Amino acid sequence: MVYPLERLYEEMAYLAYHLHWAQDQLLDMEHSDRLRWVEEVSKINQRLNEG
């Protein structure tokens, strides 16, 4: 199964924007690790937006 390229770019852009990580760092990550970071950053953003 191939991971959709569009989704990969979305994840990378999200993490690069919020954490300022380089493309190489993001591409070297395991998919599950990258998704975990996306989830954690999303939780932080939700808490900040709530109050």
C-alpha cells in the first residue's frame, strides 16, 4: 500500500510550519512517528485556541 503523496505533503507542511523542521528530517521519520507528532502539535493548537 502506498501512502498518498498529497497527505505526506500536508503532514510535512504542518510540522515544518509549527516546529521548523527541515524536509530531510521529516522524510527520514517513520510514518507512525510523523503522525504522532502531527497529533501532538494538533492537541497543543487546540488547547491554545480554547483558552
